[in-house]
Amino acid sequence: MAGSNLHEPRTVLEHLLRQQERTYEEVAAEFERVARMQGERGLTISARHLRRLASHERTGTTPATRRVLHAMFNVPGDELLRPWRPDQVVEVAGRSPAPALQKETELLQMAADEARQFAMGRELPVGGEVIGSLHDEVQELAGLYVNRPLPTILGRLIGAQSTILSLLERRQTPNNARELYFLAAVIAGLLANAANDVSRPELAMTHARTAYLWADYTDHDGLRTWIRGLQSFICFWADRPRDALRYAELGAAPASATTGSATAWLFAGQARAWAALGNAGQAKAFLHKAETAQELARPDEVDNIGGLCTFSHPKYLYYAARALAGLPEEFAAAERFSIEAAEAYADPTQPHWDFTCLADSQISLALARASRGELDGVADSLRPVLALPPEHRIHDLVKTMHLVHRKLNSFDTPVSADLQEHIEVFSETSLRQVLG
């Protein structure tokens, strides 16, 4: 049963679990059901993680997890994870009632989610409908990745990969095998991004190398190009600009045989790497190449996945801003590109909207204004970034915030010191800490 009676409850959650005739596995399944009905699509919790929360071995949770626990036990999530005191009076929770659904469409969404999970977990004959369903799942996840916190979709990413690999263990027609390896490569690329977001570049590169092997199997140059861009991206954020250039150069051959936007991503990544090495001339030359390639791109199979797999014009603006913001003498151009990028990402209803690109563009604007000596402008630019919840504070943003922190050393005022303290708190409560 959930919550052993061999010792006093260690948390309020463990106390409440002991009042119920359910195992941790059953409670975890109930968590997933309530999450779906609360609109927290893709949110899951393992029995092991739930047990660690109840025993106070883990205390960090995402806001989404706390909301679902609140709905299940009718006790605020923070209260559930506090140490249990024998004199506490907490209303014993029974089986959580189904939350009131506000719209019929929520019922339809819940039914669709359950059907998808059932279909993904069954050994169905592999035909057009099964592969089409997997393609839709991967396409949706690539789109969600750029506008939803990682903890809300990580379970679905891992589940999609598991389903695709289990199908590849069975005999497939050449066409089906190619399509499955294509989807496997994209999912591995998304998982590489996820590992990078939680500051694990070595794990990110493991996923990316696997993705490239699968891309080779499909013989798809657009996919090869995209993954070389991903490897370059990982090296850039790991403070390895020379390696970032090397991987981008390895992508030159497949890029010459594709029409997709991944070629522009390669050039933009090279621009950022050259800027990190202090070479303004090369940085600006590759930004020009990236702009031209983005304008001439014709969508290929990778671009049609969308989301993280597409290099749009707003993303070019963001890359230009980030590259030039690292070059103090280019602060005027960096400020212009940063403002344009922030404006391009201002509307979250746009299909290209990406919360990371928006936030990093605002940080680039802060860097440009710091180079100009405008401390008030730095504070204004950072305000929306500092307000981001911890699950949005990915590795890339923390790294760029550190550049602002160092830049603020030149001011040496109470205002600059206060901003540095806020940046330090931002870094200490990032996605890496949320996911442990």
C-alpha cells in the first residue's frame, strides 16, 4: 500500500496516502487521469517519484504537478510536501472526484488522449494509419516543444520514442522502416534538446549522435543537415565554439543537397560561434549567408514537421541578435536585431512563437544596452525574463544571463548589484533544479 506504517508519516502527502487503500502505482495512474482532466496534457508522475515526494526525499516539483496534486487531495501542493506533525489536522482525502469539465471539447480531448495512449502501447499491424498517427504525434511534440515547459511533454517524448523503437524491432517494409527511422531521428533530436535544456550537454550529444545514425539510414540530407545543426547548437551552449564550427562544417555536404531551412540554421550557428570567438567579420559574413539561405529555403520533409524543426525568419533575427550582442562594438546592430526579434515573438498565437527565442532576445537586448551604458534599459529588458517560472529557465537562458551578470560588473552601482542578485536567484531556480 502507499505509505508504509513502519514509521511516522514524513510529509502531509504520506499521511494522506496512508488513509487510502491504494498502491503508489494506482495513485500515479490517478495523477495522470486528473492531469488530463485538468488540461495538463502529457503530464505524468512515476510511482517512484511519488514515493520520493511522500518520503521527503524529493521536494522540488513543477507548478503543474502541484496543481494536479491539489486537485487530487484538496490540499495545496506546497502544503502536501511539508513535514507532517502529529498535531496537524488535515481533512482525509478520498478518491479524487473528477474535476468539473468546463467544455464538451475537454471531454473530446480526454477521449482522444486515452485513445492515442492505448494505440501507441499496442502491437497493432503497421500500416498507413499507424505511421500517420505516429507522424502526427511527432509533429505535435515538435510544435509543443517551443511553447510548453519541458516537464509537461517529456513523458510523451519518451513514450513516442519507445513506441517507434518497439515497431522497428519488428519486420517492416522498406518504406515503413524509412519513415519510422525518420521519426525516430526527429524524436532523438527533440530529446537531445531536452538534455541540453537541463544542462546535460554530454547526454544531449549522445541523443544527437543516435539521431544522426538514424538519419543516415533514411538517407535524408535535410535531416542530416538539421542534426548537424543540432550538434553545433549543443557545442555552442557548452562553451565549445570551435566544436560548434566543426559540426556545422560537417553539415555542409548534406546541406548542399537540400532545400530546407536547416541550411540557414547551420550558417546562423556558425555566426554565433565566430562571435563567441570574437571574430566580428566572420560572424557578420555568416549572418548574411543565413539570411540568404532562409529567404531561399523551400520547405522539405523536416520543415513540414514544424516547431523546433524549422528555422523561421524570426529565429534568424534572434540568432543575429544573440551573435552581435556578444560583440561589444556591434551593440547598435545587436539592439536593433533584438528589438525586431522580440517584436516578432510578441504574439504567442503565431505558429512560429517560441518562448525561449523571445526570452533570449530580451537578454540580448539587455547585453546591447549594457554595452551602451544604459542601466535602466538593462533592467527593463530583463524584467520579463526574471519573471519566467523555473520550468521555463532552461540552460540557454541561464548561460546568456551569466553574460549580463559579468557585463554589469562595469557599473558598480546599487542598481547593478541588485540586478546581479536577481540573476543569481534566476540561475539557482532553473529547470535543472526543478527536474533534479
